[in-house]
Amino acid sequence: MRLPALLLFLCLAAPAQEPIRYTVRFPRPHTHYLEVAASVPAGRPSVELFMAVWTPGSYLVREYSRNVEDFQARTPEGRPLAWTKTRKNRWRIESGGAPRIEVSYRVYARELSVQGNWVDAEFAMLNGAPNFVTLAGAEKRPYEVKLELPPAWRKSISGMHSGGAPHTYVAADFDELLDCPIYAGNAPIHEFEVDGKKHHLVNEGEGPMWDGPASARDAARIVAEYNRQWGGLPYDRYVFFNLLLESGGGLEHKNSTWLGASRWAYGNTQDPPESAPGSGEARSRTPNRLSWLGLVSHEYFHVWNVKRLRPAELGPFDYENEVYTRSLWLAEGVTSYYGPLALRRAGLSARDQYLRSLSGTIAQLQTAPGRLAAPVESLSYDAWIKLYRPNENSTNTGISYYTKGAVIGFLLDAKIRKASNGARSLDDVMKDAFARYGGARGYTPGEFRALAGAEFGPWFRKALETTEELDYSEALDWYGLRFKTEPQRPGAAPRILTGIATSAASGRIRVTGLRRGTPGYDSGLNVDDEILAVDGYRVRPEQWPARLAGYKPGETVEVLVARRDRLMNIALAIVADQPASWSLEVRPDATEEQKAHRKAWLREE
């Protein structure tokens, strides 16, 4: 019984590890370079440093070390040290037993993506993975980062704790260092508090076309809604890095997020009057504003789902190799379900706006041929080689786990509510999972399924492990919804199904994609074919596909194409399109019980 106590004593008595200290400079920011000087504990004949090859939350090996130049190593006194690369992202330095070594290198930073790195004359937005090397096997030591800003820059901010000097930040370990982006420049920073916690909205690129105060107020309502749903905020402070530079995307971090948007997405247009969250007459935002708010909501939900409640496979991170999990339908897909739902619950969108958003997700799933090609769990496992490496055939070979996972979240939520007669919901299951598995270990697929209910086992197997079609009837019946019937307009010509995606440039029509199971796919057309004529007559981009609409179903046309400069005719069958409607609407004959279920789901009063 004394051994555990002795081990505890030894652990407590062990001296704290010395930090790795970085100084980051921007001597000529207009060239898109930053300079990193690292002071690294050594004390051995040789040490090996490595740089991450990917960043958590984005499942693609990005080879950050390709942007490293002018790598040098020396003693603190300035004596050069020999080094050699041992892998694409590793450097072995002959330190000769020196207690510390100094390493310096330059990083080219001109990738304005949420996984990337950016420096220009106006500002810097830095991820940790593309910039910081560390000692192999010593990732748990502390880290310090000091920024030396150009004279014109006045501000910096990070999710890391501030150090003892201006523009200095500290991280407890390498995971925290890589999980805390850093901004430097002069952007407006809007602050607000929710539940006593400070939040910062950094609007780089904000100008007269972006309503900064309004965007901060709406972000605060999203935070307040999730605070209500989860029962608290699991951080001390939070930063929204909002880059308004006509970029896109978002990437979650433990106490911050990097967002990309258009500076015209949150203009100073007049919105309807405010109303209380949960009101059926909610203040609805314009489509552009809703798009940005949806991105904020999605990435912020990751505070709980992914950054703290995570699949067991995603930690501790291996920053040099792919990490595989079958649970991204839950990590990303269920997050995609809650993103727009939280806007509705917070009173930031109207009920019909939310139903249109959900309808679009369902339609995206149900019209993708790839939904029948691979189960969503296998698509999650293959994210490294499929979702982030799409090609013209991707729509035929899979479906995004974001999309199918969101639909599964909608159906699972309704299923839990019905099975418990409204006593429980997916909200409760997520909170239970967070309480049980929100620590260091994470959850396995079986553990999460068990929290939903043992009786759901067959449903989970069908939805996650097969390509069978999903059944919407139970959810629609519970909420009093239905799919609209789209009547054919009297006298309108039937819509033609081709499955051919095209692009127009320089007066030419080029085939860019062919959907499996359609006449275009079966005809023998190829991607990159240039379409020249239909039945012997020249066709121009503005005439396609209207030219085909003049034919009747059952007919066949000859499409003249150029394929690698060779002319050939392709026989294309004209087939009427009979698309199913995936547009949700409230049933006019919904019962009072169904209305109550829907109101509980959407938090309508």
C-alpha cells in the first residue's frame, strides 16, 4: 500500500521541466516571412527536433516543414552546431552536451486558410503546427512565445495565457501550444461576457460594410444558448478569430476558433426587431448573416464536442502520422446538426429558416449517389484520403460525414425523444457523454451508442455501418412535419435529367463531373470533354442545357465533343427528371401533441 504514495511523492518532488522559449519576429512582413528563434533545453550529445505534419481538426497531412528555410543551430555563446535532417520534418542536432541550444529558421507564411499560416504587411495569423519545432518525446514540457511586432502593429491576442511581458504567451504543453492560434496586427476586438467569462471577437478586415457590434451581440447569444444547453462554460476566456478577407472555413480550438468569411456577410442592413430567445416570432437574420452565424455556432459547439468530448483515438495526438477514427459522423456531423439548431433556439433564425437549412442538408444527402457507395463510419476512417482529397468522381464514391452525420443527428434526436416520451433528447445524451467521457480518455463508438440506449443498437448499425437508406417517417411523425409535394406547373415542359456538370470559360463548355446512375454517366461522356454541338448544331455556354430542354423524354440526341483534340459523337438519352422533394414543412393538420413536440425541440413558446 506504500508504493502508490511513494510514486506520488516522487512525482510531486520532481523538478519542473525547463520551457522551450520561442521569439517570433517579422522583420519584413510584406515578404510573407516570419523568423523563429527557439531556445531549447538539451544536455545530451545530440537532440532531435520535429515539426507537426498536420493540425488537429483537419484530417490531411499538410507537410508544414516544406515552408521552413535557413535552419541553423548554435550554442548560447554563438558557436555553430552540426545538424542533419533525419526525416522530412525532423532535425538531429549534435549538441555536444550543452545545457541549451539555440535554433533559428524562417517560415514562409502565405496560406490564408484556417489550417495554415499568414503574414503580410498588415497582420499575422499564425497556427502553432506550421511554426514551432519541439524536442521529440518531450511534448509535455511548458512553452513560451514572445512576439516582436513591427512598429505599425499594436495588438496581439491568443487563446494561450499571457506571459509576464507584452505580446508574450505561455502554454502548459505542446498540445496547448499547437491548439492556440496567435493574431498580431490592428484589428478591432469586440469584447463581451457570458456567465462571467470574457469573450473576444477579433474582426480582421472589419470596415464600414461589417457591423462589428451587431456581430458581437449575436455571437454572445450563441454562447448564451450553448451555456444553457450544456450547463456551463468549460474555459476561462474564449477568442473568435474572424478573418474577413473573402476566405472561408473554420477550425475549432479548445478555447478559440479561427473563422474565415466575407467582409460583406454582416452588413449594416436593418434586421427585424429583437425578440426573446425561444419566441416563435424570432428575429431572423439575412441569409448572409445566417451563414456566418452558422459557422460561428458550428465551431463554437466544438468547445464541448471534439475539444473535450472526443473519440478515444484522437488523443493523445500523434502529430507526425495519421490518426484514424470511425466517429467523425458524431464529432463533425452531430456538430453540423446543432449549428443551425442553436440559431433557431437562440432566436437568431425563424422556424422556416431553420427548416429550410435542415431540408438542404437532407437533400444534399439524398441526391448524392455516393451515399449508396460507402457507410458513414468507413468514410470517417478514410477522411485522410477522401474528404480532404476530392476529385471529380467523389460524389459517386461517398458522402461527407458532416452531411450524413447531421441527418443522423436529427433522426437520433427524434428517436430518443419518442422512446422516452419527451423526457430525454440528444441534448441529454451529449451532456451525459460529456460528463462521463469529457476527460483525458475519450469515448469508443460502443460507449457512445450505449448512452443513447441499448434498444437503439440495430438502428445504429444500419445508419452507421451500412448504406441502407435512412427512414425519416418516425422523426416527421413526432414533430408534425412532412416533405412538400412539388406540383408540376400546368403546361411546363418536363425537367430533363442528365447528371452532367459543366463549366464555361472562354466560350467553351467543359464537362467537370458525371453523376453515377444518370444518362450522362451511362452515355460514355468523360470529364474534360468539350461539348461543341447537339444534333449537328453548334451550342454555346449560354445555350446549354436549355438546348436539351427542347427534346422530349424517350428521344436520343447526338452530342459532339472534343476529347484530347479528337472529335466524336456521343449518344445521350433524354430522360425526364422526377426528383423527390426533400423540402420540409409543418403539417397543416399537425396535432396538438405534435406541435408540443416541435416546440420542445425548437424551444418555441
